[in-house]
Amino acid sequence: MAKGYVLTSVMKRLDNAVYKEVSGTLRDGFESGSIRYGLSNNGMELSPMKYTKDLISSVTLKKLQDVENCIRKGDLKVADFTGFEQDEDEKTGKQR
């Protein structure tokens, strides 16, 4: 990507996902299945916008932070367009 031309982006936090899964396996043993990582469980986050932050107004940045916080807390649900069905843990919010 060309620096300064993408206003926002999302970073996949595979470090958090791997740490959480390895820690859980060591603590509780291996459990097969799939787990979706997103904002609510620190599997992704907005990029720091290193090259474009100055192009976005402080009001808009604040709104982005507010939306991110609402998603993290579960106050705002994000539609799932992947076509995959959720398992019961995902539907209930249970974390492994």
C-alpha cells in the first residue's frame, strides 16, 4: 500500500490469538474447534494510522474509538457475512 493513501485499516492480532490458545491448551488441555477472533477478544484492532492520522479530524477519530469500544464491550454487534455458522460458544459469548 502507498503510505498516506489508506485512511484506516485493521491489524490482525495473531500474537494475541496464538498466546491465548497455547495458554488455554497448557492450562486446560487441547479442545478442537474453531474460534473467531475480532475486536471483542483482541484478535484485531484498528491500525495506528501512522501515515494518515493527520488527515482525519479529531471528531472522526473519537467516533472511531467510540465504535471500537462499543464493539469490544458487546454493545454493538457486527454482522457476520462470512457464511459460516457460529457454534454454541460463539452464540453465547463463551470464551475458551
